[in-house]
Amino acid sequence: MKHLVYLICGIVVTVIFFILSCTDGFNIYEMMFFNQGYNDKMYSLDMYPVIAAITIAVAWGGAAIYYYAINSVKFDRWYHWLAVMGAVAVLAPVICYIYNDTVFASNGLMYVGESIKFEMQTVLFAALLYIVASFSMRWWSSNCRHTPLPQ
Amino acid sequence: MKNMRRLPVWILCCVMLAGLAACGGHGKLDKAVRSALVSGDTTRAAYDSLCSIVTQDPGNYSDLLTPEGKVDHKKMAQFIEDIASHLRPPMHWNTRPYGGVDDLSLTIYFERSGSMVPYDQRGGGGQLKKAVNDLINHFPAGSKVDINIVNDGIYPYQHTVDEFLQDRDIYQSTAGIGDASYTDFQLIFNKILEAQRPGNVSVLVSDLIYSPKDTHGVSLDKIFNEENSLATRAFARYKGKSVVVQQFMGDYSGKYYPYNGEPFNYSGKRPFYLVIIADSDVMDQLAQDKRYSGVLDADAARNSYRFNQGTSEVQCRVLPEWKDNAGRFRVKHGEGIVLAKCQGDRETGKLCFSMAANLGGLTMDDALLTNAANYQVQSIDGYTLAVQPIDPSMVTANNKDYLEGMTHILTLTGDLKSPRDEIHISLRNELPGWVHQSSSDNDTSTGGSFATTTLGLEQLLGGMFDAMKGGSSYFDVTIELQR
């Protein structure tokens, strides 16, 4: 039951993150990096929800792969888990940047410098969501449920 | 236990399905509308492509279709407006011209008084006829066009529009119509206003010289007062009208009839006018609908002025990136223009920001709009205003959605001292300077400014101004500044 509470809390935190990434008044992405022109375009082109969805998918997907696909005693040490987190923290911003760049290019916009700065946030959010996802789903892994911290 | 293991997978699947459901609906159309607005592609072709998205998927977009399966342009406009108004900055796309709106009709009232005949001599430049021909041609093909000859009354032109366009000597072909010795403006304005139907644009082509019957021995002041009163009376009776007066210069060669009745020959330039009269919403359509471009912004017009009733709504967008910007600020989105987290420039302490504004709907000439002295700016910290027209070279990929549909840049500069400030900008509702400069009270000789002035113009237009003045300003904008 305790593990299920962890899972539900993880989903709630993720949903809150998603909602806060879509709102106009208080936007989690605009708290840490703000460039009026760039952020206005991100909002107008409805890109925040997609960026947030990519980050969530990569973070939860990375955790799922680690706990249920890799799921091996050979890879149950904390640094294996950390390596996957590193991969998530690199992969998520790269995909988001490609998406960002594609949408901007199709609308004739140029925001290379701003996009790179913006994706630094995605590194942080992807890592945090990976931790959230890990503590939500690790409990049902047969070989890695003690990673990164023993139960 | 096995079921327990599958539980997180089920919960995750449910969350993902909910997410997918939220992305459904009018997603494709929504995305296309956003893209068109942000990239500044608010053209007819872009609108047609949106309509094709709707018609290709009638099941998904049934709420945007008529029972006959055609695009409901009113609902489509509402759909676009809902998205546009929630963008940053909020935008507006006038799709009305694409939605099968009826063409406007044009009625021309061509003055045929003695002093108008020399404007269209065979040896002259033909500017008067060209201005009228251009006006007719700027209406879409197929628009209903009527032509009337006016002097002591209003008489229908007996030939076709094509014959009018090809006529090299319009005054010769209309000789004998009415009494050309005087022009009864009271009757003409009353008849025009009375006869005007919805969707009609009436244009009086005239030298705007008030020449009533039997002025022998009447003082000029009395004539001017009479002229002023009749203009006020005529227009005050018809509410909701809008008038644009355009001034042109034309070659004049022939007899001129001054107010004291001693005609003399004159060859040279003389001003003439197109007085465009329509309902306010029709005038707005003329100003905004690209099908009618060239009507209110005629290239040959030397000066123009729109008489209106009431204060207009002017669309403004704060430009986040602009060469003149100094200091920092963040535009708050929602009601009104609010700049939050304002910080002065590190070196000078000044805050400078620019806004793109659409002043095209006011139909004022650029000299009036770009002269900061015509504006009233009120604020605690004493902000100053500079106005410049938008030049195509200013438009970049990143700012085109801010500049799309806008005509001028308003730049405000001030010392950021107060924790909160409110800047009120208004364009004063006054007759423009060119009216006074183009008006004379003596036309008995060709000396001085005879070539560029019209007898009693200020009194006539002043009378119209008094009748149509709706408020003390043409538009008001308030910007709230927060530290």
C-alpha cells in the first residue's frame, strides 16, 4: 500500500508539473529563464505542453527501462541508476531542442541562443522527474528495487 | 500479487490516454491558426488553407460548417478570434473580407459648378479626373457604381461608368446640366446623407468653395458663418456617419469666380477635394479591407482627415525586442498593458520601451500621427513619446507577429523612479494643421497662397468637425508600470 502511495504521489507531482508548464500566469518554465520574445512564441505556438510531455516521457520512460527492461542484478548499483539519469538528462533536452528548432524554423523564427539556454532547464526537470519516476515505480522491479537507495 | 504488479502499468496507461484525449478536438486547425498568426501569414491564401482543413474533415469540424456543408465564416472568424486573443501578444485577424461579405457600393457626386470646369481642360494634367477614375477602379470589379452631377441640385449622369472613365472632357459632355453658377452644399449634403443606404460609400468631388445664390453685398464673415452652420446642421442630423476629406492638387486653367463676383483667368495649381461619406462601420471596412486599399490611402492625396464620432479602439503590442529598448521589463498578459518587474537601464537609469500600434483605422495623415505634439502623455515620472511609421526594413522573422497589421511604433522614455506609474497616451481630437494652412479668407487675386488654399475651407470643415466630434481624443492607451 505504501508503494502505491509513492506511485500516486509521483503521478500527482508529474501532472502538477505538466499543468504548471501550460499555464499563462505562473509558468514553471518562465520562472527560471525568461526572454519575452522567445517565451511569447513558445506560448503562442503551444509548445510548452509538448516540451513538458517530451520531458515527462523521457524521464518516466528512462526509469521504466531501467527498472523493468534492464532489471538486472548486474546493473543494480547506484551509479548504474545515475548513468541512466545522465542519459535521460541529455536525451530529453536534445529531443526538446530538435522539436523547438523544427517548429520555429517552420514559422520562420530564429532563436538558437535562447533555445539552448531554455533547454538547460529541461536538463534539470528531466533529472528531477527521473528521480520522481524512479521512486514511483522501483518497488515492483524484481532486481533493481533497492536502487538507488535500499528499501 | 500478479495483478498488483500490473497496477502501475494500468495507472500509467490511464494517465497517457487522458493526455492524448486532451490533445484531440480541433488540434490540426488550432495548430494551423497559431502558425499563421505567429508567422504573420494572415493572407487570403492562409485563410483558404484553414477552410480546406475544415472541409476535408467535416466529421471533426461539423460545428464550423453550415447545414449545407460549407464553411460558416462567422463561426470560423470566432474560432480564429478565440485563439488569436489568447496569444502573446493578443492578436486579431480580420477575416471578414474572405467570408463572402457583400461588396460596398459607390455613389459619386461630381460637382459641376463654374469654378470646377477649369480643372479638366484638355491641356491640363487631368488630376481631377484621374483621382475619380482611381477611386472607381479601387472598388472591386462588379461593385455597383452610380455617378451624379451636382451644382444647384443632384442630377444622374446619363452615360455608363465605362464612358465616364474614358471621357476626356467630362465638363463638356455634362454641359447644360443644372445651374453651374452656384453650388448648394446644404442641399447636396442633405441629399447625400438622406439617400445613403447601408454598405454605400458616397463621394463628393468638389473644390469645397461655398458659393450660394445671390451673395452680392453679403460680407465674407456672414458667408463663412452660414457655411459653418450648414455643415454642422447637415452632419449633426445623421448620427453614426464618418467622413474622410482628401485634398488633391490639380492643374487649373480658366475662369475663377471669387466670392465678390469678379471672375478672372488663372492658370496653375489649385486644390480640389474628395469628401468620402459612409457609415462608421463601412468606413472602418474601407480602412481595413485590403480589397479597398487605395480608396482611403490614395497615393495622390496631399492631405487627408477623417471626421469621426467617438474614440476609436487602437490595438497596441509591446515589443519585447527593439533597438530603442533600455532597461528591463516583463509584459504581463491579460487585461490592459502592464509592464511588470521594470528596471531602469544600468547606466542611465532610464526605462525605454516601444509599442507597435495600428493607427491605420484612424485614417489620419502621417504628418499628424508622427508629430508627438499632437499627443497628450501623462505620467508621474514624465515619460516622453516619439512616434514613427513602421518601415518594411524594421520587420524581422522574430518581430513580424508583433508588427503584423500595425502601422506605427510608439516609443516611451522616462526615468524610472516611482514604484508604480501609469502612462496615459491620447491623440487629441483637433482639426489638423493642414486645414488652417489650406484655408483662405480672400480669393480675389492669384497672389500669395492662392494656388494652395481654398476660400472658407476651415469654416466648412470646422462645421463638420463640430457636428462629428465625439470626444476629446481619437484614442486613449494606458500602460501600467510595476517595479
